Amino acid sequence: MDTTSHAVGDQQAETAPAGRAAPGFADADFPWYALDDAWTGRRWYGPTGTSTDGRVVDYGSLGHGDEPVRSYLAQDPAEGRRFAVVVTVARRAARRLDNGTGMLEATSVASAAWLAGSGLLAATEHAPMERSLRQDWLDQQTTLAWDLADDIDGPGWSSLTLPVNGTPQAFRYRESEYGWVLAGDAPGVHLGAYGRGVSAYGLGFTTVTDFTQFGA
């Protein structure tokens, strides 16, 4: 996916009108998904990703629980954090790049799996690993995550059924030492999720209609 990522933090969330999405989320032409009302903990905005010209939102994430550590120099160990992040990916057909030099592939469940897998890697702390070694580790694991996403119907994944807007929906699911990743389809979008310290088996997803609960 040839997109640009934009972080949406608490400051932006606080400036969003009551009941409406924060900047970046409000501009999307597809529905956003999050955990359903069974989740009673903290909710927060994750990053969004746009097309290469920055005009179209292609995906984004909404977090639940503790915000993951994202700096390898952080003192607060990531392993003690509990979170689940829902990644919503717009359904996009194959399309030509803005500069006319090539084509972007259509989005798919594999796209959601890749974004969820890379999100889990970014949330995995390995301090005090030396910077170049951590980059080598990230490159290696990112390649592995892409290969797994590209073979989402393969033996590296299992099946898991979870409710989406109250209706059972089939997902592909895998666990690793870093946490879990799942991906599947939902009305209007491809849906991914990743987490650690929170079991995926009891989760449910729902379309977000009120954004006041995010960013607190």
C-alpha cells in the first residue's frame, strides 16, 4: 500500500467537536470500526494513512487500553502494557499512481493483516537494543509479517469467528511471542486488529458513530 501515515494524538482529539471524529478520521469516505460496548476501558486515536497526494484517507486505527511504547529508548517496558488496536482499511480498487508511473494494488484482507502485523511490531519494545540492531530486527520481522499477510489463507493462520455489529464474521488469526493479529472483512471495509495482554477470543467489533469516547 503506497500511503502516507499521519499520527492523530490527544491534542487533535481534544479539538474535535463533541460526537465527531478528530481530523483525519472525519475526512474518511468509509465507516470506522472499534471494539464494541463490552470494552469499558480507555479508547484513543491511532494513526491514519492517506494516498500519496494526501487527499484521500485509506486506513486508520483506533486503540483500546494502554498506548503502546513506540520508542526503543522508552523507560516504561512495553511488555507490561495491555492493548487492542482495530485497523480499518478502505475497500479500494486497483488504481494508477498520481504521477502516472505505476499502479496501486487493490486493498484486501491481506492489506489489513499487513497493517495490523506492522502495527504490532511497532508496538514491540526491545530496549535497550542498539539502534542499528533494532532496525535490522524490524526489517527482518517486517518482511516476515508481509510474507504471512500475503499468504493469509495458509498454514500460518487459523480461523476465528467474532461478532461485527452483532453478526458472526470469519477472521484469520495468528499468535506470536509479541502478541496476536487478526484480519477479515466487515461491511464496507477490510478489518484488522492486533493486541497484547488482551485476549482476542472475547472481542467484538462495531461501527463507530460517536467519537467522544476516544482521546481521553
